[in-house]
Amino acid sequence: MEKSIAVVTGASRGIGAAIAQSLLEAGYFVVASATSDKGVQAIKEKLGENGTAYVLNLSDKDSCQEFCKQATEFGPVAVLVNNAGITKDTLMLRMKDDDWDSVIETNLSGAFRITKGMLKGMMKKRFGRIINISSIVGTMGNPGQANYCASKAGIEGFTRSLAQELGSRNITVNAVAPGFIATDMTDELTEEQKNVMLVNIPMARLGQPEEIAKTVKFLASDDAAYITGQVLHVNGGLNMG
């Protein structure tokens, strides 16, 4: 891969950090985002001279517009990874309007805004790789996550529709749907809670952030040039649909 620009949202930790590092190692100049100055500084330290980071609030239209402007100052973006997202879990009867609105606005509308901000450069160059991070729950559902599941199911529909629009411009659009991945969130679970999760995973282990990152790197590569409109599940066999 020639050295070009890759954008990764939500790259301060976990899956996003692993994706940013993987694309950096593949030779990209990585432009990443975090929700705070502290997160931005942490990303910059990891990326060094071959990348940078900015604060981004996906639920704010002006923030999205400013981030897109900052990212494209380096030139046309070759790879966009819409990874950033939030959860506000609770049962439907207890879910407030804000719990619903903020998750949909951040996870789904935010991806729309960032993607739209990168598209002109990709279309002019007639090349692009858009990779949206979904989730296994976008397919399977999960109690207490109606808002999050809806946002991820929306991401998958968004992926397929956009792939049809952009295929003739040599721009591929795919999604990666992780299963249960070992991150800061799963580290907080008790052994009993982890065992309940693992009993349903044929491979009997949690996935690693690096395994999602490698999948993203493949979809960004020339080897995946004829793959578009797909949702690639990486879940150890938890969902085989």
C-alpha cells in the first residue's frame, strides 16, 4: 500500500486504538479522534510523526464539520474507519428519550456526517475504503440495548446502501461486526460473568482488539478490492447467521 491518509474515529483505546496502530504499521498517515484533549494527547504519543488526532463530538454537527476539515487538510482520505460510538444501556421501559437520541445521534448520525465529509475527496480521486464498525448485537439484539442495537443495525443498512451508490467510483463500503472483545469494559466483568459469555462462544475465548484491527486492515487493502456491501462478523462463532 502506498502511503496515504487513513481516518479512524474513537482511537484512544480498545478496538479503535488497535485499528489506528494497524493502519499506521501498514504505512498510512493516521488521523484519529477522541472525545477529550487527554485522549487526543494519548493518541498522538502512540502515533508519533506518522499521525495526529483531534477532539471530535459525533453528536455535534459543527464538531463533525471541523474534524472533516482538519482531516482533509492532509489530502484526500483513502481509508475511513467509523469506529467511535457510545452506549447508554437500560431496559426499554426505563429508557429516557435522551438515552435513545444520544446513542442514535452519535453512533449512526455521526457516522453519516463524517462519511459525507470525506466523500468528495474519495470521489474525485476515484478511490476509497469506508469501513464501519458495527456489532454482533446489530444482528442478534441484546436485552437492555435497544438503542445501541438499533444504531448498529442502522450502520449495516447504511453500509449496504452506500456501497451501491459508490461502487462505480471504485469506493468500497463494508462493515465489521465484532463479537465479545477483550477491552477495558470486559476487564471489569467478574469471572462468573465472563464464563456465562464464554459458554456460548464455540472458540471458548474473547476476541482481541488486534483481531478486529487485522480484519479492518484487510478490507482497506488491495486484496479486498472486490468486496463491498458486506458485514464481516468476527465473533468466534457466537453468531453463524
